[in-house]
Amino acid sequence: MTKGFFITSSGTDIGKTLITTSLCYQLSAGGREVHAIKPIISGFNIEENNDVFEILNSLNLGITEENINKVSRYRFLAAISPDMAAKRERQEINFKELREYCLSFSSSEYLLIEGVGGVMVPINSKFTTLD
């Protein structure tokens, strides 16, 4: 059975990625099967280091398009709330699809899900990270 953990905080730049990657390193070093995802990221730039790349490194996975897709479903260039970033890029974050994406990794012994921004950040017009 998967042990799942959701890493969130009161805001951005608080240390969610540090906690997520530290847990990845520690669990992996202990011989545990671990997978970590950041389903939504704002401020994603393929040319710069970012949270997704940090997570991939902590899982000893290469930075490839396939692996980026395994770790992050929704990626937005603007470093603003996901609902606004999606709107700016003419996309929509489908909550049901987001949930299914997260659950698709439940075969790992440990699943770490890193939230975006703070716990009350809107992900679309109806849902926040808390949902």
C-alpha cells in the first residue's frame, strides 16, 4: 500500500521543494521505492533550474521531456497563481484530470506530492490547493 504525503505551506519560497527532495534522498537511500511529483508549477522555464528539475535530480532521473511529464502535468511560464497562469496561456487546469494524474502514481511505496504556492492558492475558478 502506498504511503502518500502532500507537501504544502503558507506560501511560495518557503521550502516545499527542499522538504520534498530531502525526503526523496532519504527514502531512496533507505532502499524505499519513492516517487515525487509537482503536478502544477508556475514560473517553469526549461532553460533554468526549477523545482521539477530538483525533484528529478533527487530521484536520480535525467532531465528529459518524458521525465518532466512524469513529475509535472501542468507547467506555466509566468510565476503567478496557477489559475492566472493557465488563463494567460489559454489553458485550463481540469481538477478531475489533476486528481487522476496524482493517483496514477499510487503504485510506489511512497508518493510525495508537492503543492504549488500556498495552501489556499487557486488552481482554477472552483478549486484551491487545499482541495
